[in-house]
Amino acid sequence: MATVGVENVVVVDTPDALLICNKDKTQDVKKVVDELKKKGAEELTIHRTVERPWGSYTVLETGERYKIKSVLINPGAKLSIQMHHHRSEHWVVVSGTARVTIGEKIYNLHPNESTYVPISTRHRLENPGKVLLQIIEVQSGDYLEEDDIKRFYDDYGRLTDNE
């Protein structure tokens, strides 16, 4: 982002929003927030990057029946053993090594390798390595929200919480 020839403005750029306003109107930001609340805008509560005990994910794009995320898993960390009733997932390893559990199968994936997790299949993603694991996750289905997670085992005590 760049500005040219503007004066007396405040520019706030975050991964979730961009605000540009006159310095004399900063108090009016509350009006914008109130309007977003009235419209029920999810941007007020849902952020693109979400921290988790195992690492983080960033939503890169969302469409009507798909969502694309960049998932970062810390060395030695693992997600819960889980399943989804409404979506399948495709995982592509960008960097690091992924240990993947899908159903009864357990195997490793390396950069440029991928796998598919069918709907209603128990699965887990782990980072057995010493470097950060990055995957691109493509979710596909009729419901893609985080509350479509049924956990069977979780190292972080979140069996009833959403990931």
C-alpha cells in the first residue's frame, strides 16, 4: 500500500482490515463498527489468522463451497484426531514433513506431496520434524465452519471446543 499527496490521514492496515480516515474523524470509527454489528458482519469476530496450541492457520480464500487455508504446525505438535460431517480436505505440504493419519493409515508426506481426507473420516495431522510444517488445506463441502469438528482425542484438552 502506498499513499501520495494525502495529508492529515490515519492509515491502519492489518491482515483483517484496512482503515483510512481523516485525523479529525477518528472518533467516527465507532460508527463503522456499529454499522458492521447491525449487519452481523463476521469480520468483527472472525480473523483471517487464528492461533492454536499447535500453531496457526490463515484463511486465504473462501467461496460458496470451498475454503483455502495456510496451516502452520510447530515442530513436535499435532492436531486432534478428528472428523468432519460436512467437508472433505485436501492437504499439500509446502515445507517440512507431515505425519498424516487418515482412517487406519499413517504415513509421511514431504514438500510437493498431497493427500485427500474424505468426509466423515477420522484424521490427524502432525509435525514430527524439527522445522515448522506448512501445508495448504483446501476444504470442500456444504458447510465449512470450525464447529464442524468432532474430536476423538486431543493433546490440548479441547474435546468439547472448536479448533
